[in-house]
Amino acid sequence: MKEQYLEEAKRELINGHAKKRHPFRNFVLATTENGKPKQRTVVLRKTVSNLSLVIYTDRRTQKVTDIQNNGAFSALFYDAKKLVQIRLEGKAELITDKTQIASYWHTVQQASRKDYTTQMAPGTPIKDPEMVGYQSDENYFCPLKLVPDTIEILRLGRPNHVRILFSRTDADWTGQFLVP
């Protein structure tokens, strides 16, 4: 019975990157900066079979520095129609393989590529949004991989809510029901 919840979560995460309007397409990613939690909304780009997730960012962002200093992350997904929340926790890592980076870069739409070419790093203070300049010869594209150790699923419903925590040991996931 527990495994059906994990399989459903896996399907929803795959649909999150495969279907543009899926509620899991955009999710909240938390990292830590100097011991303080930092959250931001990111876009799910790929769900790998082991439930690792891939997102894209500019390598000059604070989240990249956070991950380099402490790879711990938390990711939160919510589907308001299905009343399902999924929370993943684990270790994030920068994808450094040049072939893999090129493969992901190839999937970025031409119009979106400029987002990774700003002359100044994201988060740099400016006086006017028109001051943002772009480079044509260099990009700062950086795919990140989020490798979960735990997946917690909360399904709201009547007569009872269901909450279950899955923990990963090597390639296997084991589940434990929790009081919602």
C-alpha cells in the first residue's frame, strides 16, 4: 500500500517537468546561507528515475554558493486541486560534466538563453531595470541536481489525511506512515 504513494509521487514529479501547466512545474527550493534558510521558486526541468530532480540556474547565483558550501536542500511541491503536498530533502550538487551540461543547454529555448548571459550576476543591485546588459559570447548556465534522501507525502482528504515518509537507503525506498 505504501508503495502506491511513492509511485504516484514519482508520476506527479515526472509530469511536473513534462507538462508545462502541471502544479509541480514550479516549486519552492530551500538552501542555507550562513546557517539561515533561503527559499526561492524554481522550475523543474527533469525528474530522473531515482527521483533526483534537475533545475537550471545562473552559476553566479547565491543558491550555487549555498550548495557549494552546504549541499543540503529542501524542496516543496503542492497541488491545490489534488490536495497533495510533497517535500523532498537531500543533497544538491552542481552538474559539471560538459557533455551533460551541453545536453541540458540544448533544451533551453532560444528566447530563454539570455537569462544566463547577464553582464552582472543575478542579485546585483541596480538603479533601473533597463540597466541590465547581456553578453553574446558567454553564458553562466548551470544545471543542478537535487538528490533526495527523504520524500514526505501528505494527502489531505476525508475521512482521514494520509502522511507517509519514505527514506532512501542506496537505491531502495522504505516508507513509514506518520500521524498527519
